[in-house]
Amino acid sequence: MDRQLPETRTSSHDERPCMQRRATTIADTPCVTYASENPRHILLQPVDHRDLDDVDREAQLLQDSCKAHLALVAFEVPEWNDDLSPWEAPPAFGKRGFGNGAQQTLDLILNGILPELSTMLQPQPGHDVTLGGYSLAALFSLWCSYHTDAFAAVAAASPSVWFPGWIDYAEGHQPYSRAVYLSLGDREERTRNAVVSTVGSCIRRQHELLRAQGVSCTLGWNAGSHFQDPDSRTARAFLWCVDALEAERTA
């Protein structure tokens, strides 16, 4: 259903573009778009269908906090562990392992979703695309930054950088994205899971690598565990990226 997000403005001098919510299908993929008119920034996010309520709250936070013209596009991935994983890996939780569908998902974005969005949203000339997400979607976004220059920035909120082989991969590759936001909950590494408990050292190493490679990058720490406040954490990640790209324009 199409609808406009509620306006929350503090004064007549605090004008923020309104974002219209629209459920649609793009490149045969269920999507929800939250778009202002002629956006200068397209924020693209893979989501599980169970996370759409979180995305509604995230979009509201973006509208309330940003004066730039934005379009947040959430597209559903049917098989989270397969469609967002760069290569096969054994289970980290339970009995289900990880597939290697990241390349297929990236191809869908580049050859299907982005071309259709250009027609649908009519973004401003010279607009930027930021790819981002939460958890495994954040890791996928990081992986994409090493494979294409289509994404000016990456918003990686609590990325699954504990993923087996990831840091070795990052150490051997140079990203194309100009700006990367990283974050982690300050309790995420406090777990008995031997694989996931490496996430703290891995995120610090990822940050160190990106800075050494000349990428504009920050590492934010959030209070709590992995499953707390994914909407606000992801909104914060996208906002940082928008601010970084806007700063480039005025430099």
C-alpha cells in the first residue's frame, strides 16, 4: 500500500523532504520504496520479509534526521543464508550452513534493480547509491564494495565479519566504495559461540584495513547485543554515509 510517512518537523526553518512509501515489484523482486521527489541519494538494502516493520521505522528515522532528498529501497531476499553469502561456510548457529549466492544477488542489483530504479525514481543527475544493511546483509554490502564501483558508500551495521575467511579476503582486496560505515554492539563479542566471538577483533581489523587503504571510514559502537535496535543502527549507518557523500560535494 502506498502512503506518506508522517511529518515530524520542529519549525518552519527545518524543512525535510517527505518520503512516500510504496510496496512494489522491481526486477521480479518484492520491494518497498520510501522516496522523496528526485532523490540525490538512493539507499539500497537487502531485507528478510520478516524485517519490513523494522524498515518502516528506519525510514521514519531517516526522514526525521536528514534534509537531503533520499530514496530508501528495501528488497527482499528469499534465502538469507544463501543469497547474501560470498562463499559456502559451515553453520555458525544451529544446523544450517551458508551458501554462495552473493554474486547472483549482486547481478540482480546491477542488471535489474538499479536500472529500473533509475526510471521509477527519476533521481537527480550525479546521484549516489549507497548499499547497506544489517548483519549478513551488511557483510554482503561490504563484499559488493570489492566487486563494483556502483556503490559510492557502504552502510554496514553490525556486519557478520566473523564469517569464515572474510578477513583474509579483505586483507587481499581493495574496495571501490569511497566511504564505509562500520558498527558493532558493545556486547556482540561476548558470546560463547567460538566463531561469532571473533567479531570484535574482526571489526577492528576491517576498520584498520579500510583506513590504511584510504577509504573514508568510521567504526561506531552501539550499546547492547546483536539483536538490539537494528532499525536505528541501520538508519545511523545510512545517515553517516549520506553526510560523508554530501561533504564530498562541498569540499
